Amino acid sequence: MTTYLYVGSSTDRQDIGEQAQALVNKYPYDIVVREPNADPGEKPKLNRLLKRLKSGDRLIVHDISRLGRSISAAAKISGQLAAQGVMLVVDNLEFACNPAVDIYTLIASAAQMDKDLLTDRQAIGIAKAKAKGKYKGRKAISPSVVKKARALIAKGIKKKDVARQLNIGESTLYKYLAARRD
């Protein structure tokens, strides 16, 4: 079993030295991985570390934001670690629950439930608007545009470029091409 301390920052204002020292003072460790000023979306050292972790290893981070810039990204990584048998310790969450992974599951579940409820509320709103005749969906593309698209495609132009040229979405173009021929 190896214990890794991961400290990182996404801005110049965050001091990874302080993060590292706080973790080193509190936890026994084998390896410290430092990633200063990483682009929030790109954390190459963290990604390499996540690939290296094995069952029985322990990963310690100071803050949840070190794993990802959204709770869903952090929850995804936490789920992957749990599936691998890696223990995750988030220093500033240890007081909330132990193991800390449970809090991510709870938060991710709440976020998914909120998303589902939003989708349901949207569908109800659309149904009400349709019943009142106020919602009719998007306007259909005229048959002449579809005919022009077919002609351009027949000339060998890529569908992506045809959609861009005709100012319609690529998926919309595919939908109309799949429909009956004019």
C-alpha cells in the first residue's frame, strides 16, 4: 500500500507549499505529487497519478477542488477510485463523514435528481404551452434547402460543410436527409 499526497493549484495565488506542508504534518505518506499552476481543465500529473494507483493505495488531497472543477467531475473520480479499491481522503471533508467518498455519492445523487426534476418540469411546461397553442417547436426547414443540401452533397461536399454553408445544424441536416426524399 502506497500513500500519495496530491497538492495542486490552478492559479498563482494558491500556495502548494502550504498545502503540502499541512498534509505532510498531518498524514504519513510515501510520495508527494505537486502540480503548481495547472490549467483547471488539464491536470497532467493528477491524471498520471490516477492511472498509477492500485487497490489498497491511499490518495490524500487537501480540498475537493483538487480533483476537479465541478462536483460531478470530483464524484466521478471518487467513484473510479472506490471501484479500484483506492482510499480517498479529502482533508477538509474528514470532519463531515468517514470515508469521505460517501459525501460525493450523496452530492452526485442530489445533482442527478435535480437534473431529472428540471427535465420533468420542462416537459410539463412545454405540454402546457402546446395545449394553449403557444408552443409549436422549431420551424421546419424548407424543401428547397433540403434539395440544395442534397445537390451539394452529390457534388462531393462533406455534410458538415454543407450544414455550415446552409446555416443549419449538422444533426438537423442528417435528420432531413434521412426523411423521405422530395
